[in-house]
Amino acid sequence: MKYKWASLAVASVLTLSIGVNALAASQFSDIAKVDGKEKIESLQERGFISGVTATQFKPEQTLSTAQGVQMLVKSFQLSLAEFQFIKAPQASDSYTKVKDGVWYSDAFIIATLNGIDVPREVDPAAKLTREQFTNYLMEAMQKAGNLPMFKIDPVAIADESKITADYQGAIQRSLALKVNALDSSGKFNPKESITRAEAAVMIYNALDYLQKHPELTNQAQNSGGMFEPSDSTGESK
């Protein structure tokens, strides 16, 4: 396999507005009372997420690894367009349990070649935890937005001892950029399975941040690759 790396421009993710206004009627009949309903509808309208059926999103259903990887690849518009191959890649080239030629195969291929560190031994049917999905999402956000290094003040997390060490950086970045939020007790609940609704809201928040901060690449170039995340008003924290 021969390929070349190239950064995706922020504009490739942001060519479609992700505002929640003027939305078409939702095709999902089971999200009327779900927190983040408008965000789910916005992603669905743009083809970034799909339902479990034509009319049901199943918001409280736990997210499988295959579903999560597919959602991230579609939402951040990751692709193989910037790569050159001698032989077309197969999912089985990179994974031991990901089948070739099924609905999620291409998503896993695209994910791994775009720097999303999904373990080689991953089970596509396995439930994703909050910390796992956060880690994958922040890697997808980094690739799509070409984000610089973060200078952040770590947030105190009540159940930090339960967080896998390798995921701590991604979790702190997600909190700094308001992709994630702690619960009312200040906990992240890293080992809990993430629901489809929670994952969709996080994706929306990440895309929204990129849309509102197109200056990130310039800041990285002008400040040696380091910047301080800013809030929704554009003021540095």
C-alpha cells in the first residue's frame, strides 16, 4: 500500500452550515422529548447521521463501535480522497474482527487512514464507552479542523481516577471546547456506555466549534502551534 498524507481544510467540514434554524421536519418519530433534539435533527438533515430504521433514531440505545465510527467519518466528512494506493485497502488489512464488504467496512478503513486510533482488535459490535467515543471524536475533530496544540487549564473531574490514562488528554480538550460537559456531580462517567443521542450531540458541538472558529489554523501558524481555546463569544479563556 502506498499513500500520502494531506491535511483536510477546515472548509471541507464547514461547507454545510450546521445551524439549527429553518430545519426540515425531522424524519425521526422518537426524539421529540430528547435533550439535543434540534442538534440531532440538524445532523440528520445534512446526512451526517442515520436512524436505526427509516423513522426511528433510537436515541437511548447504546452506540456500537461500528455505528460510532460510521457517524464520525460521515459527520467530519473524512475520506480517502487525499490518498494514493497501489492496491485498494481492505478493512482486514488493519483489523482482525472488522469484516470486508459489510456496511461499516469503508468507515473503518477511512478512520484508520485519517488518524483515528481504533485498536486493531476492536469488535465492531462492542458498545462504546464515553471515554472511547470522546477519544475517537477528538481525533476526528483534529484531522478535520487541522487543530493546533491546546493550551488549557485541566478541569477537576470528580471521577478522574476511573479515566483510562491514554484518554485523559482527549477528555480535557473536549471539556475545554465544550464538546462535552460533566454531570451535576462533576463526574465524566468514563466507563458508561454512550447513547446514540449523546454521541450525536457531541458531534454537533464539535462541528459547531469548528464553524465558529475558522481562525484556528492561522493561530497555530502565528503562535508556534499553541493556542488557548476560546468560548462561544470568541474571548480567550
